[in-house]
Amino acid sequence: MTFHKVIIMCVFVVQFVGVNLVFVEDVFSSNVNLVNFQTVFEWSYINFTWNSYTQYRKAVQRRLYIPQNIMPGGIKFYRERLYIALPKFRNGVPVTLASLPKSTPRITNNLLIPYPHWNGNDDSICSNLQSILNMEIDPNGIMYAVDGVRMNNNNVQCPCKIVLLDLNNHGKQIQTLILSSDLCLPDGGFLNDIVVDQSDGDFAYITDTSNIDPGILVFSRYQNRAWKIRDKTMFSQPNVRNFEIDGDRFSQLTPVDGIALSPKLKQRMLFFCALMAYNLYGINTDVLKNERLCRSDSWRNMIHYIGRKQSQTDGMMMDSKGNLYYSLVPLYGLGRWNIFENFDASEVIYENRQTFIWTDGFGMDQHGFIYLITNWAYRYFETNYTLEFTEDIRFRIHRLYVGSRSYLFNDLRHEEIF
Ligand SMILES: *[C@@H]1O[C@H](CO)[C@@H](O)[C@H](O)[C@H]1NC(C)=O
Ligand SMILES: *[C@@H]1O[C@H](CO)[C@@H](O)[C@H](O)[C@H]1NC(C)=O
């Protein structure tokens, strides 16, 4: 691995009354960019493959399609296709789940294909997809779509739900769990990120970034049931500062957000962190899968403090070899830690102030690449921010060759963990 020491010398000229003072400052000097990302797709705004020009024109006229209001969130891969979630933080988002063939040759402003189709995204019917920020796809092609972005229910009138779609059968809905309001508030819920655990009849763990009732949902596919755990480690840390990103101040006290799962070992560990926090925590999944234990208070003693990250994190993901990749939003960068090392050995592997504006979520393909989406997310969920239609690139999907697969596979030789 090549090591580039980057030193940027900045010269500030400050004028005082008649005196010129010149400061030479070492702005940053760190071992960033140990790796190199490549941009595979980018958009200045999202548009779709409409059924007809009439459908498009009507959607524009009725303000059901407002291009500058659409932000791509979660990205996941299955076979040679990329799936993208489009949460309804704003109005004018006509589709919440879409796809794109991975091999699409054009990089910029590709039209997204509604998934499973336009009808499945018709939000006037509650059983259809409403507002999704993230999903996960298991190795059998079952997509767990988390339909629970309900912070601003002007946009969505239906209860939160978890929907399982069979990607090998035209995206057919094979299972649905409607979530009661004690699990996800129909007016204030913010189901954010998800990991899938293929054990004991399949489980999923989902963060609820709701400011009113934050927590982690445990979903049992076999029981078609969910329960929720709440703890102070899931709230923002009081001493963590606001941060500036691309000239805007981000000050929301955003709770539990990033979530990652280790590959299957003797034990399996779930990692989580609040957005406005530095601390990373972990908990054994045997604890989470035990609903009775989760309803007691003793499970809290089983939360492990893992370490302090270099900055605040939105998305994170672990690969099949136990490497945790985590976004470092205010650093415009990415961190990496291997589960078999002490957290002190974690490092910032990449920073880019031009293109890594709000590092959000991850996905991995079957060819050894990890993908990261950067999407200016704060501008979309801070609804007082005015969005304009311009040609500037706002969203990018970057990829990096890491030679491993997602945590859903196990490429480890070690047998012991913790
Ligand atoms: C969106 O895509 C359609 C084709 O599906 C095209 O006719 C329309 O002009 C596009 N709109 C914008 C704003 O790019
Ligand atoms: C939006 O509102 C929040 C408080 O709800 C405030 O902190 C933030 O500065 C506002 N942003 C803009 C762009 O006005």
C-alpha cells in the first residue's frame, strides 16, 4: 500500500491597519488517501423511465415530480443490478425504489427504472412502497425494504412497514410486517438503515433515527414480528459539536443511524452509532434475537463500547473479512477498522473535499468492490433548505476494489471473536 503524506500549505494574508501579516499554516497533514476511489455513476438530479410522455407531463404539472427534491439514499447490488432507494424527505418524489443495470455505460444522469414497476410505487395504496431510505438483499435475492421514512407525514399517510421482495420473481412482495406506532411512529418515525442476519429463521436489525423515539428494531422473519430496543448509547452525545459541511452548519441532534453486522462467526456482533456522536458500540446478536431479554433491562449490560471514531458517521458496512468501513461526514472521508484489531488501529483511508460531500451508505457487489454514495443528505432532510434545479453534480456513487464480499458472506479463517 502506498503512503502519501499530504501537506497543504495555505497562505492567509490578513490586513490590519496598514500592516500586512502573513500566516503560513499547515492546514492538514495526515496519511489520507491510502486508497483510490472511482466514480461509477453521478447525477445532478434524478429522472425516470416514464411509461409515456403524457405520464411525465402530468406528473410535472401536478407537482408529483419535482426533480430537485429527489435524493438517492440506500444502494445495494444483486447479480448485475444496482437498486437505489429514494426517500420522501420532500414532496415531488414519485418513486421510492428504482434500479439500474450495473453495466450501464453512461456515468452521468442515467434515468432510473422504477422497481418493481410504476404501479408498485403508487403511494395512494398503503400496501405499495411509500418512502424507503434503505434496504438489504440477502444472497437468495430477497430484498428487505424498510418503508419507514415518516418524519414529515405530509408526504406519506401510511403506517411504517417492512416489505420482503423476491428479486428472482419480478420483485413480488412475499412478506409484509406493518409496524405499530410503538415500533415506528407514523408521524415522526425515521427507519434508516438495515442489516440482515441469516440465522434462526432470518433476522434484520434496523435503526430508527426518529428524534421522538430513537432505537433499534429487531425483525424476525420467521415470526413476522418486531421488537424495539432503546438505550442512551443510541442518542447523540451532548458534547459533540455541530459541524460544517460544504458551507452549511449541520446542527440536528441526530440519534442512532449507522449500523453494521459482523460476518457469521461463533458469535455475531451488531455495531451501531448515533450520527451526532463519536462512540461506536456493539452488541451480540444472541441478545437481540431474544425478545424476552430485550423486554427486560439486563440486556443493556451487554452493550460493548468499541471505540471512538475520528468524527461523526452516517452509514457503515462490514465486509466478509471483518473490515468495517464507516463514513466520516465532517471529514468528507472514510474510515476502516478490522474487527480483529484494537479500535486504536482504525484509520482514515480516504478524504475528498470535492466529491465526498455527505458520505452516506454502502453496498458491495460479487466482484470485490465496495460502493459508497455521497448525496448532500442534510439539504434534503433539513426541509427549510431551498433546493434549486441546476446542472451541478449532487450525487455520486464511488467504488473501491477491496477484494472481499459483504458481511452476508463469510470469508474468514479465524474462528474466534470476542
Ligand atoms: C425525464 O425523462 C424523460 C424521459 O423518460 C424526458 O422526456 C424528460 O425530458 C426528462 N426530464 C428532465 C427534467 O430531464
Ligand atoms: C433550518 O432549521 C434549523 C432548525 O430547525 C436550523 O438549525 C437551520 O439553521 C435552518 N437551516 C436553514 C438553511 O435555514
